[in-house]
Amino acid sequence: MQIQVQLSTPSSKALATLEPFLGLQATSSTSKIRVALHIMKSINNNIVNCANNQN
């Protein structure tokens, strides 16, 4: 499943869109940071997996 969020989307709306897929609730600034870190970690893992699959 691919999730696309437009860059023009306000971050709060983007987080609300992603919350169900991440299984996280972003209600405070702290949890929003956690969501952002989770997304970056997932993207990083995907990049590593793609690189490993190329070899």
C-alpha cells in the first residue's frame, strides 16, 4: 500500500491522514515528532531494503 501526502497539505492534516496507517495518535507536538521520526525511519528502511535487493 502506498501513501502519498502532497507537500502543500498542512502538516496537521497530513498527520491525521497518516495516523490510521501508522497506528499512532498525533495529538501533541511530542507525538507529532514521534510520527515524523517513525515515517523517516520507515523511509530509511525502505531505501536500505531496495539497496540490498539490488545486489
